Amino acid sequence: MATVWIPSLMRDLTAGQAEVVVEGRTLGAVVAALERAYPGVQARLVHKGELDPTLRALVDGRAALLGLAEPVKEHSEIQIVPAIAGG
């Protein structure tokens, strides 16, 4: 099962938990599992079937370049962070 680090602005959905453990072989499956356990999470993470463009996901410290299709291992750590734009 993967460990997901929950952003502080979403902890109202996870009863204040900073990290939760869920199953999933892809980032999309992890988001679906989060939604089942904590309704409302998916609406904050997904926009038009893709990871919200204002967010970035890191799987085991690497950017999830495949979006919701990004593979997740059994003991992966997933972080959801705000996207940072530069210019």
C-alpha cells in the first residue's frame, strides 16, 4: 500500500491526517482509493480527468510525468504539492 502525504489545505477531508495509506497501482487508482476513504478528495485533485494543473504529484520523490497513469509501487510514497510557475 502506498503512503500519501496530504497537503495541509486538504487535511479537513482526512480528519487532520497528514499521511494516509491506500492501495493503488497507478496514481489514478490511488486517487480513487482516497476518494472512497475520504469523499471530496478527488474533486480537489482531478480536473477534467487529469491531475489538476495547479498541482504536481511526486511518486518516490520523482515528478509524476504520466499524470494519473503514473505507476505506483506497493510501498511508494506520494506527495501532492502546488505547482510552481516561473517566468
